[in-house]
Amino acid sequence: MHRHFIDHWTDTTTFRVLLFLSACAVLPVLGVGVVTTVIGGSVLFSAYQRIDVEQAVFGLLSLGGAAGMIGYVRARLGARAPTRHNLAATLLLLSAGIVTALAVAGFVAVVVVEFLQRTTRWSDAFPWLGLGGLFVAANAVWALVGVAWIQRLLRRYAESTGQIFDSLPVMLLFVALALATTATLATATL
């Protein structure tokens, strides 16, 4: 069966080294975000009985990153036996991780560009530009890995069962969840 370009490209040693290096940048930030969301969110909610929109967005990004990592682990474990694996759940978790990685990369890129517009000296901007660029690239690597695993799992499912997995309902469910989350956050800001 035909392998897609992203699946083939991410299955190289060079990309695996790049994934390890990006994991060194992304996973500690994800861990801090999840711990902060769980502990800080419970303290804030119990003390004030409400959560601000910025806190909710931070929490959703942390949970989306955690869902993506769970999807990545499920994909690696489920690649051996795709017929006994709940492929829809893994695709949903991987999709959440991809969207989260792209959202974080976009946010960091916007912050770096705004900082560059305000600064007057290149020597002040250079370290932040380098760190921001590396973090954006690290999140882009994780998004590519998520896309590759989606392609790989769908291909392996088709090879082992002889049938194509209908992933459209899973993607529609994800889009519906994303739209509901966006509508909730937009309503909360009013």
C-alpha cells in the first residue's frame, strides 16, 4: 500500500533525532502546564468559584497537549494490532494534539513578532527570537508527528483488515467539539 509523504519522511532517523530534541523543549513545558492547570485551577475555582477566560484557554491548551501525548502513546502501542485498537479514540486524541501544537506555535510566533516590533536594539531581540523560533519549530515537529501517525494508523488498518477506516465521523466530532469550545470561550468574554 502507498505510504504518504509525511508518514515516510517522519520515519527516518534524522526526524527521530529531531523529535527527541523537540521533546526536550516541549514536554517540560507541557508538564508544567498540566500541573499548573490541575493544581492552580482547582485552587482558583475553590477560592473564587469562577475561572477567567485566559485561565480557561491555558487549561484547554494544557489538556489538549496532554490529549495529544496520550494519542501519541496510544498510536505507538496500537500500531502493532490495529484491528484490536480503538482507532477513533486515537485519531481524536491525535487531532487534539495537532491543533494544540499549532495553536501554541502560532501564539509564540505572534508574541515574538510583537516583541520584535517594540524593541529597538537587535541585541535585545536576538535571544528571544532564537528561543521563540526553536519553540515554534519544536511544536511544528510534534504536529507533523501527529499527522504522520494518523496516516500510518489508517494505512495499517487498511492493510490488516482490507477495509478503509471511515475517519470522517471522527473528524466531524472533533470539529464540533472545537466549535463548541470556541463558542463557550467567546461567550465567556462577553
